[in-house]
Amino acid sequence: MMPDVMIAEVAARVPDSLGAYRGSVAVGPGGPGARSLTALRDPAAFDATLAAFGAGFGVVDRRILVSYWSQFYFAALATPALTALVCLGRALPLAFETTSLELDDAGRPARLLVAADAAQAPCGVAPGLGGLVAAHLAPFVALCHGQCGLAPRVLWGNAAVILDHVAGELGAGKLGMELGRDAPACAEIAACLGRGAPPCGPGVMPLARALCPGAGGCRRRRVCCLRSGLPGVPSCGALCPRECGAGAG
């Protein structure tokens, strides 16, 4: 299946609750501001990509800025990627090495762009969420850590929260069979997110261990994402280990 056809099918299956990111993957080179993800390994290109986003916060710890920016990035990635896995049983061609990024006017990640021939690229994405972890999430975490020193476990926590939310909205996990979802795909996603079954491989362990049980049956981060260190940005509430610790005291 050609990427443009598959992406259109994925968009049609994104639930309204995730509609803000229905169009967050597209085929093509993008506009003048689009950059390949591999280009962001150049510190100057990475700085330029974060410039508009950071301008709204003044002088802040760069690690906190990158952590918050990554949350928008993971939302743009997770919504179409998990929709493809759960609803179509297929992986989108979103390998880090062949994907580009477009930003919105506020500097937030808006669209991930794949080449028309990305599905035939040698560095494609293996099946399942484990394939996305290896082909995209791990290189992205390494990129952000290398550019600002942000601890990888913070980034894995950000990814896990977004992926867990999207999976829930799609009816993955325990509800998969009831909703007619692909049971093997849902089971693999649940394993990668540390729900019940053991993780599906050593590469997904940082993701699987990023969340732990919280109060009221919800899940929370093991490590704070730091976002409350930005002016005007609240903490993530019950998801935050600091908030849980303060409530327990």
C-alpha cells in the first residue's frame, strides 16, 4: 500500500477525541520550513527549530523547554502511528532517518512528513509499537539528550504518557477484543507500555518502565517532566510524581 493511501485510511479512523492530530502525518517534502529529522543532529539546526517555541518563555532551562516541546512532538507521532497499528494492523513508514518535521506558527511540532517511497526504504519500521520504538523513538530520545543533556528517562516518560493516552482512546489493551480491534496488535502495544504482559523486547524496556500505578487506579510518571518550571505552564496533575508525593504528605 502506498504511503499516501495508507495515511488517508489512518486519518479516517482517528477518533474525534484525538482529532487535533488527525493530519499530523503527511506525504511530501513539506513547506519551506520543513527539516529532516537527521538534520536536527546539527546543533544549529536544532536550535533554530526550537527558537519560535522558546521565544514565548523567555530565559529558561533548556532541558525543561525541550521536554515540553517533546510532548507536542510525541502527540503528533503517536496519534497516527498507533491508529495505524490498532485499526489497520500495519506500521506507518515513520523511520527517524527518512522523516521530516514541520512546525506550526508557535514552533510546536505539527506534521511529520514521509517520502513517497518511504515504505521501500531500507531503514523502515518493523511491525508493532516495538518497531516504532527502535526506528523512531530511540533515535529521537538520543537526539534530544545529545542536544541539551535532558535525561532520557524524562523523554521516555513523556512518550509513555502520550502513547498510553492514545492507546486508551483507540480502545487498545483490555478493551481491544470488545471493540473488534486487532487483538495481537493491542496485546503488543500493552506489553510495550508495561501493562500486564512482559515487554516485547529489550529495546522497549525504558518505555515500559516509564509509568507506574498511581492513586485511583490511574498511572503516573516515575520521573517528573519538569514542565511546571516554565512560566504559565501547569504541572501534569495526577500524572506527576511530585504532585503525588505532595498529596501523600
